[in-house]
Amino acid sequence: MRNILKILATDGAFLYEEHHCRIVDSEYIATFGGTGSVTLRNDVVEVKFWLDRDRLFMDLRAIDRKSPESWFSIDILKQLITGEISDKAEMDQENVDFLRAKFAELQTRFASPNVPSTEEACTKMEDQRARRLFG
């Protein structure tokens, strides 16, 4: 959990300082070296930072979507914006920098009128990624 809070305090500060995100949920489980999540929300999107065995990931979805299938990982979001295929979903400095630079554009893509076409594009990219990685 400390890793999530560190990134939010430093590299992720733009989320609450510039984009009005607020922490709305958190969870911590001590097993397997500590897993957990912190969810932030503004009036357009929800952003979830989550740990899996000390590796940090981030998913995003439109605020009005509640289905588990509505979350999209940073590699899919990056492909949506840039068109470049990347199978790297861990939140390293490159992905943090991308999120900072493109968060406003992501919000536009996940705003109400754009959600259906954005989700359709992201789901298609997820299917392509699954075939690429797992056959």
C-alpha cells in the first residue's frame, strides 16, 4: 500500500491538484507480500492504482460504468491515444509520464458522449492483446 501512496503523493499529485480527483476507496490485504488498491474519482473517470505482489498497476473507467469489464489498463489506454502497441501495464516512470501528459485527453475519451465508442475500441484492443500474448 505504501507504494501506491508514494506515487500518489509524488508522481500522481497532478491527479488531485489539476484534475480534481479524490480518493473514494481503498483496500489492503497483507497476504502475498501485500496487495491493495486505491481508487480516485472526479466527475468524469475513476482511476484505480493497485498492487499485485509489489508491482504497481493502474486501470481507468468512465465514472458512470460499474461493470468490472469497464476498467482498462494503462497499456490499452496508451494504445488508444498513441496507436502504439505496448504490453507493459506496470506503472513505471514511462507510463506515469504518459498518464500525466495525456490525462485530459483520456477524460475526453471517457466523457459521457464518447464512452460507447471508447469502450468498444478498448475492448477490441484487449482482445487483440489476448490473442497476441496467449494465442
